Amino acid sequence: MLIKLFFVLIESIFLSTFNIYPYVLLTLLISVSFFCLSGRYVENHGVIHNMWFNTTTQEKKGYYMTQFVDSYWDNGSLPIWITAQRQGLKAGSLHFPGTAATYKGETVRLREVEPRLYDYSNETEWRLNIDKVIGEWFHQQDLDFVSLYFGEPDGTGHRYGPDSPERREMVQQVDRTVGYIRDKIQDHCLTDRLNVIITADHGMTTVLRGAQVEEMILYKIPGFNFSDIQFHLVDYGPVGMLLPKDGMLEKFFPVQFNKGEHGFDNQVMDMKPFFRAVGPDFQKDLVVGPFETVNVYPLMCHLLGINPEINDGHLDNTKQMLLPKKNTEGNNKFSHVAFALLCSSTCCYYMA
């Protein structure tokens, strides 16, 4: 019996029982999403920001239009969709970052990109998307791997703050959605055939508003000391990045238009996402220690029974969560369908 894999990404979800320490400095949606899809660190996969930019012309594209810039995504690292398809599996993706791009002349065979002004918070739309993925793609069309993305509670957290009543209400909506996924899996008799992985791209922390600042000159800041920042020299994109250490944000960036933010150092606890998995190949009621997000990719390849591309993760870091028959390298011909949900901004508290 072939077993499917469902990968779900929920944007900006806080720490849960399972948590991931992403070994990527940028806790940003697109960077971490491609981190999951390719199993490569940012310096290797090259998708470094939510916005495409041209360092020569200074042209920039917002998040939505960046999804259609093939050269931004197709720069040497193959996402798991293409790898699975090349090895005979059927893959699909709905609203997942990177879905619209073409990789080495190939696209995800079954894909859906959200409309430009899509309402990421609409619960009815969420359920319709789940019905499509589970009822049509998995049940009727027998896909092997599907990735699904939800853009909340990230948007609500930015607008109202991660500790606000509005965001707590959105977390409850995500919680109901996880329950709906479980119900639909049972309704379509996929419980014994579908592995489900639910994770997030980053966390979120509270930021405060302040007086408007048009220009920041470091040496003019009272009490400025270079020990208050971390400087990272990189060989792509901007020359370098200056990131305030935890607790030093207001000293350097007194103006904030949002009440919740991310993109800070991944060592800050509020930036860390969560990880949940359930299915016929996973142990039940197991709690494991933190691990780097890069290790999710070899885990998914193992569950699908495919040979991974060159990557920066290793199955040894996640195999303890698998049943004995699945936790050895090479013994990988059991699971042939993956379902992934990616929600932005850590928010899920359970997955049963």
C-alpha cells in the first residue's frame, strides 16, 4: 500500500511541543519556505528575501510578483516537487511559496497560485482549499505529495500584535482548520495512507511604535556600541546585514508601523517555529528535542521513497520520530504521498 505525504505550512507560529531551530539567519517566509522545499541553507539555495530586487537597477517586486520571477527561484536548488516528479511520483502545490516558478524547465504538475489580492484570513476559503487537496488531489487523483500554505496568523499578528485578542482568535481559527484536515482525512479513508507534517516558517514578537525616523546614522545614536549589533557579511544581495541583538531593537529602530514582526536573529526564542507530524509512519505521543528546519527535507524524501538532491540536512536528526520499520536509511519504500501544510507565524497548539 502506497502512503502519501501532506506538508502544511502555517505562517508565523510560536513554539509548540515540537520545535525547529532554523539554521537560517533570515526568519522570513520565502527564505524558510524554500529551505523546507530544498533542504539547503539560504547561502546555498539563494532565495534570500520576500522581495525580489535588482542590485543594479534598484528595481524591486513585492511578495506576490516575486513568485513569478523564475530566475529568483531557479538558481541551482531543486524543490522536492520536481525531484519527486522526476522519480515517478505525482506532486501538487496550493498557494505554497515557489509554486508559480519554473525549475530547469519543469513546474509542479498540479498547482494553484492564489489571486493577487487574496484574502489569506478567510476560513471558508481555507476549507475549500483543504477539500480540494484532500478530496480531489489525494483521494480522486491519487497524488503522492502536496504542499499547502496558509498565510495566517501572520497577517493578524503584524497588524494587532502577537499577544492581541485578534491574533488569539486567529489562532483558534487555525486550530479549527487542523481539526478540519483531520476530519477530511478520515472522511476519505486516508488515515492509514497519509502522513501529515504541519510546521511554520517563523515565529513573531511584539514591537512598539515610536516617533518617525527618516534616517538612522549609527555613530549619532547616544551610547552606540558595535557590540550591540551582529554584523553578517554575505556574498550575495546586499553587502551585509546589521541586526540588533535581542532587546536592542528600540535603540536602533524606534519607528515601527506594525505591532508584530519577524525577520530577526533565529536564536531569539520568539522567532522559532513549531513542528507536528502524524500518520502511519510516525510514532504516537512522542516528544522530541529541537532540530534544524533543514532536516525536514530529507525526512520528507525518506517518507516518499525518493532519492534526495544534495542538501544540508540528515535523516539521523529526525528518524527517532518514525516507527522502527521507517527509521533506517535505505528502508524507504513505504510512504508515497506527502501532505504539507505551511502556516505563517507560529500559532498551532495541537495536532492529534
